[in-house]
Amino acid sequence: MKDTTIHLHSGFQIGRVDPRIFGGFLEHMGRAVYEGVYDPKSAHADEDGYRTDVLDALRRLRYTVMRYPGGNFVSGYHWMDGVGPREQRPTVRDLAWQSTEPNQIGTDEYMALCRKMGWTPMLTVNLGTGTPEEAHNWVEYCNSPAGTKYADLRVANGSEVPYGVKLWCLGNEMDGPWQLGHVPADQYAIRAQQAAKMMKDTDPTIEMVVCGSCTTQLPTYLEWDRQVLEYVGHYADYISLHRYVGNENDDTPDFLAISNGIDRQIEEMDAVCRYVEGKPGFASAWLGKKRAYLCFDEWNVWYRARGDEHQDGKGKFAPHLIEEVYNLEDALVVAGFLNSFIRHADVLKIANIAQIVNVIAPILTRGDDMLIQSIFYPLEMVAKRRDGISLTPVVQGPTYEGKTNGEVTVIDASAILTGQELHVFAVNRSVDESAVVHVDLADREIAALSDAELLTGPDAKAANSFEQPDLVKAQPLEDASIGEGKASVELPPLSAAAMTLRL
């Protein structure tokens, strides 16, 4: 294979990388909460019932924001069920996943977990079966000082100081016909605007994420987003987008080319935001002139664990739902998602991988055992090097044509500049050829390789298991060469590298 050069210039800046794009998502679904982060019967449980082995692994991923409690779950969730003495909380049937929910984890426990982990809380209100008033009450419970009904309830439940939750999502996937309380865009927009006004009247400092199109496959894609943004107006700080991808056709090269689709989805959603911002009359005295940015609050590889057998809990408590087993090619696609996010740092401000444990997650538990899955490693590799300014990469090298995703360069790349260091992330999508990759920062010289990691494995389908937990994992990358102010490295087929170069 011919060599590839990643051309960069410190003056060609996309924008500062918002650390909130390294967020997670914890939904009351399957074994994400119970038997996931929370398992008081586990040998690893701390004094609050949280699994220390799981939390220690999650700390390695340096999650910033944590979206909660759903997901489809939230459209049937009433937050008052999850506060107060645990023995008095109701056990309810969750209709989204047909599971039994005992409400042993709720707002106060979630906030305690966020504080324990250093996560910024991100709450999603119920705009499916819930009301704007219920959403307002939750903001009062979380953010208002003592002296009013719901703030006093929080104090009675043990938290005198307000939680100060700043990120609020106005429902979940309301464009999806599968969603409890699904309505057309114009009706959702009314509901969202009513909730947003009451919520911001309670705490003007909060930021709102309105529901955007949750898939590119519905006929309402982009038109839904236009209608919602035009009506909700300046209350919309962000609009959400979701994406789950898979290799249903068992075509590894095409699967790895999915970054084309991720880039396109971000750019199409951004185009809608810019269109609405630029419409005559949008910048009124009431609306203000302000654009919405993007919040990619659900994304991951998910395609094997689908169907009723994986999504119907049959009335059980903590059923095994959508527990995907991830392989090397999945990990490289996750690395591609992160590259795309970094390349769009000017418009993408928040992202949450769905989810963090057991449910389509980088971590699996089995009894007191825990497994690190392949997709854990690109998240960890990039999170270590996330701070700085995203630079525009021009990748010059071999290309190929994906059957459904179009032409891509064999090497997928992104870069972050921070002071005297340059972080470069590269994925070799070739299934059978190594690639020599040169990094050329045109206006500055690269002096040395500070540190680097490489993720690869025996083949595209290689996956970690409880019996072979280290089949796919990150290893130190030490054989990069520096010469004439440039860096060069050879990447094996099906690999991802994260490099920190000293300038």
C-alpha cells in the first residue's frame, strides 16, 4: 500500500474540543443500573451499593457528562417514584422495556453517583406520558433553594444544598413511533416549548436539549428538526441526534467506512440549525438571535442484540437486554465516531455513548466478574488526549469504495493541538495491509513521540471474553520515527492509534 500523509497546520482550526463529547448514558434498562453500576449484593459493593470494580473501570474513560434515566424508559418515568425512603417507593412496570422497576435508584442516588465519579449530571424529562409541569417540578427539586414545595422535599430527603443540574433533555426520541407519547413534530414542539419555559423560569441558568431526529431512516428526518427549532426558538440550546450502526451484511470494509455517514449526519443537522438561525424573522426581540448546537446523546455499534428476545424484559427485574458482544471491527468504528466528533468540534458540543455497563456497553458483568470489551479501548485512548483545539486534517493517501457508505481514505484521522503537544488519532481500515502514515504539521516541527498506543487484534471478529479477556486491547506504540520535523508510523491492518507528539 502507498504511504498516507496526514497534513495539518496550526492555523487551520476547527474549534476547541468540548470535553462533554466524552459523555456516557445510564438508562434504567436491562442490567445497566441494577447488576451494573449498582449491586449491593456484590463482593465489590461499596457502602452505597455501587460496584467499585465497575466504577474504577469507568474512571479510566474520564466520562464528563452522564445522561439519565433514559432513553425510551424516561417516556414512562415519573421522577417522584424515585425519591424519598426506599422502602416506600413503588415498584412499577416499565412499558418501554417490559421490565419491573423497583425505583431503588432515583434522583438523589444518581446525584450521589455523579459526585462520586465527578460526572456532570444530565437529566432527561418525561415528555411522553409526563407533563411540562412535572418537568418544572423536577427542576425545582434539583436546583431551587429551600423554601418551596419541591425544594423542601429535596431537603427532607437529605440534600439541603441544591444540586445545580444545568443540562436538561426535553424528552427522548419523540419522533419515533415506538416512543410512549409519540406525537408529530408540531405537537412535540408545543409540549417542549411549554416545558422549557417553565423550567427556565425556575432556573434561567439551565441549558436545554430538544429532541431532534433520532434516526436518518424516518421520513420526518430533518423536517422534524426544522419544525421543532422554529417553534421552540431560543429555548433550544442544543438539538439531539442519535445513531446506532452495525455490520448486518458482514462487509468489514463497508462497515468501517460508516464514518462517511456520521460526518454527513452531523453536517445535515448542523445545516438545519444554520437554516433556522438565518430565516428572516427568526431573530426577533423575543427569540433573540441564537443558534442551536448539536448533542449526539446516543451513539454506538448495535445490531446483533436486536429483536424481541433482546428488548422484551417479560416483566422481570434486571433482565439481560441488548448485551452486545463487541469485536475488533466494532472498536475501530467507535474510534471512527470519535474522529468524526473531533472533526466537527465547532458544532458538536455534547455526546453520550449508549451505554456504560452491560447494555450495549464497553463493560460487562457476570456475577462478581467484570469484562473490558474491545470498544473500551478507543474511548480510553482518545479521552486521555482530548484537551485542545481540533485541527482540519487533510488525508492524502489510498482510498477505497464502501458498497453503501461511499469512498473513504484507508486512513481515517483527526488531530488535537494543545500547547506544545499534538494528539493524532488514526484508524487503518485495511483488512489485510499495513499502512505507513506520516504526520506533517506544516508550520511547526515535530520533535519527539511523547507516548502512543495501538489497538489491534488477531482478526476483525476477535472479541474479548471472560475466558480470554485480553484478546483485543491497547498496547504501547513505540516504533514511530521522527525526522525532518515530521513523524512516521506503521499501522498494522485493522488497527487504531492514538499518538501524542511533542512539538
